Amino acid sequence: MPDDRLTGSGAVTRSVLTADQLTADLAPAATVSNDAFALPEQAARPHHTFEGTLTLDGVATAGDFTAVRGGTPAPARRHLPPFSVQLVQNGSHLVPVARGVQYTGSPYWNLAVGAGRAWSEKGDRGQTRAALPFALIQRNANCVHNGVLTFLFKNKKISNVRYQITSETCQYFQFDMWGQVSATYTPGGIAGARDIRNAYAAEVADRLPTKPISALAADHPDAGIDLSAFGRGITPGALSTQGFLYDGVNYVGNCPTRQGDYPFCGQMLLPSYSTAKSAFGGVALLRLAQKYGPGVADELVRDHVAEASGSSWNDVTIDHALDMATGNYASAAYQADEGGPTMSAFLGAESYADKMTAALSFPHRAAPGTVWIYHTSDTFLATRAMDDVLKDRAGSDAEIFAMLRDEVLKPAKVGPDSLTTLRTGNSPTGAPWGGYGMFWTQDDIAKVAKLLTVDGGAAGGSQVLHPGLLNATLQKDPADRGVTTTGAIPFHYNNGFWAQDFSSADNPAFTSTFSVPFMSGFGGITVALMPNGSSYYVFGDNNEFAWRSVIAESNKLAPMSGGH
């Protein structure tokens, strides 16, 4: 059982989401403070245990919707998709049997449900109160809209379910959604319930130690940390969360929403967007290289992707595709192709065939490895090629994301919320997108950063990532710094990871030149991997990539060292 058992008296003063309100047949007029869904200080241990299936009734037409950005969509998109979840309970923790993205069949929404809590309040007339975090995930897109729901239950009986969504990580589509619906509780029928409870207890025990970011200054009083650097340059209303990993502690920010802090901040689901180019595409190559040798990077895409025929792909390697240097592009202008019609067709395509057709439709312009042009489609092609490399060596049942999940992420103790990915065909059996479509929590992205920087690619007692290619990826190999990008600021780009150089010209405190590799995602997502072993992650959705002020603060804790 997780070691945070409830010891409160149950004497909770409540005026919002009371037992009377949750059992009444009412339509709420608006969203409420997210505090009403949170575990209160005086929460007592739950009187009852939930084990079975929760189904929300009539969600396709229930509730209300207010657009914040992106306009008001078609009516069917303003409501929840079919919503049913199997749950088990471990102490006061309410744990979904299935974690990560779940395909609902809705034309608009997929779903993920996180682990919540169950507790007792004296005003609930002997019933147990439960709350769960959940996320709507746009079909065929990586946007995540975070919500929370609550209900009362006792034996086989259940109250209505109140739900609301008041935050997202999505630059182009933002809204509030809320409602109260009847629900059914079907007890039992959970195969392996004990194993699920035990796995969740182990998951909680394996999480990194956390403290609020404000504790960083108190923990290191002589460093002179300026806490205002964290989140500086990010519009407050656009910030989903942030965190700083240092010396084994995940210093976390809160998770602001339009109705106060998200009550399950540690379980808030965050989209990867293009951080998957690094954490999936790049890391999968590092794993393949460790298993089969670094020569894997030099294998030709056309030898492993049957559709990549023709002279345009004669000399293009997996490494070229991960470096965004295939030589096949329409425009050399910075990010022009990524915002152009071919990429729009690729991103909009749901079927494998249509996605592959779009990915291969850029004309040949230059020799491979000579020109950097950012293409999400290139990572898709690289992951398809790596999937075939893996099948050639491990058999037809092998699959590239399953390898990443089972041989890298799980040994690194990444939790189940981050062990699924979006796929073609809106299907769990489709091809993984590769360049986007993963999901993170604060703990999970910190563990990925720790694996790369602190642990040197070792996890579960074994070296899971190739040390030489990892050094090159992190800009520690002067002979392999990848490709230099175009644009106003020249970056390095190697194996799906960006990098920026810093020197005393940027800050007099930087006594030597060094490079900071980073992952970057659409809308305002950055995971910076500093050479002193610290990492900073920030998730926003106002197209603000402001993270460099944190480099100077980290340098106060441990000076940066050169890497090239």
C-alpha cells in the first residue's frame, strides 16, 4: 500500500459539490474551483472499497462548453466521448486498470484516466467520496485537455458524477467543459486486481523525491538562486507545469488552471509533441545501437521502408532522417516545410498509407547529410525503418515502440501513463507516429532526463543505451555534433535532439563554453538537459520557448562543463 494513508477526522467544511448536490438531478451552470475535487486536509480513510467498472451515462449530449481559444466547434465535439473505466482501490488510491491513451471510437476524442483518491467526509452520510484525473486527447492529434471528476459511492450504489475540464496543453484549441451525469457502478470483474494494486504501490514507491521549486533556494542557500527565473517569459495562463531535476530531487511547479491549481498535479497528463522526436526516435536508435551495434544508424531507409523507392532515397540513412537531413524538401526556408501543405497533409492523415504517402512526397534537392530541414515526417520514416531493423534481428513479432517501452522506459521506472503512444488508424495496432504522440507526467519526463544525463543511459542494472551515440547526442563528442540548423539562432541537431551553445558572451558566469541539448515540442514545450547533470522541463501552449534563464541559475549550483 502506498505510504500516505489518510489520518484526518473527516470533519470537512464543504459548500461546493456537497452530497446533496451530487445526488440531485441538476445541470451545473459553470465550472467551480478545482479545490472542490481535491483531497482535503481532514480527509478520513475511505469507508468503502471500489473495485469494478464506472460508466458515465449520456455524456454524448450532457453538459456545457465555453470556448477559450479556437472558436466553438461542432456540437458533438463539445461533449465527452463514451466514458467507462475499470478501477481498483489500494488504500485511499483509486487506480485505473488501463493507463495511458485509450481509443474510444469517438470521431473527436480519445481518453486517458489517471490514478485518483477515495476518502470519507462526515457530511457525505456514510458514503465514500472519490475523485479522478482524466484527459481528453484529440483524435489524430497530440493536444491534451485535462479534467477531473468526482462522485460518491457505497457498496453497489453510486451518485451522479460531476466533471469539468479547465486546462490544456494545446496552442490552437482551448475550452472549458463541464457537466453532471448519472453513472453506473458494476462491482467486480477485475482480473488480476491484486497485481494491479501491488504494481501501483511499487509505482508510487519508485517516483522521484519531489519538493516545490521554491525549496530549491532553501536547500542551497549559498547559491543565490533567483526563483523568478523559473517560468520567466511564459505567459502565466499558458503554463501547464514546470520542474527542475537536481541532485536526485524533482523540484516541481504547480499546475495552474482557469479554476485554480489542478488537484492531481503529479498525474497531469502532458503531450510530448516533438519531444518524442528525441525520446522516441533518438532514444530508440540508442537502444538499437546498444543491442546490435552503432552501424544501425548507417542503414538505408529504402532497405527497410518498402515505400521509399526511387533515387531520392538512394543514400538516405536512418541517421540522416533522425538528423532532419534527408536532402528531400520543398523549401530551404526555416520551418517553411513544417508549416506547408505537404506537412499539413501528413499531420492530418490518419491512415498509415496516407501518412506514408505524404512523408515521401518531398522532392529531392540536396545530398543527404548536407542540409537541415525540419520535417516531422522524417522521424516517422526513421521509426518505420528502425522497426524493420528490429524485426530483421528479433523476429516479426518485435515492434519498435514496444522495445522502447519494455527495454528502456520500464527499466528507467517510467510510469504507465507514459507507456503508450498515438498510432496510425486511430488504433492500438497501428504504426506509432514517432515524431509526436507520446505523453508525460512530471515524474516520467524527469526520469527520462535522468536516464540520459545522470545515469548515462543505464537503467535496471544494465546499460540500455549505447554510450558512444549517447555522448554524441548530448554534444559530448566533438567529432559528431550533428547538423547545424538554419534560422536566426543556429542550433545543433543530432539524433532528434536540439542543442544550443553558451559562453561568457551569454553570461560572464559561464567561464567555459558548453552546450545544452534539449527536446522541444510544439506550442512551448522544452526539456533542457544541462551538462552539470540538472534538467529543466516546462510545458506551455502560447508558443513561448523561454528556458535559458534557468541555465544561469543551474550554473550557480554546479558549474557547467564543456562538451565539445
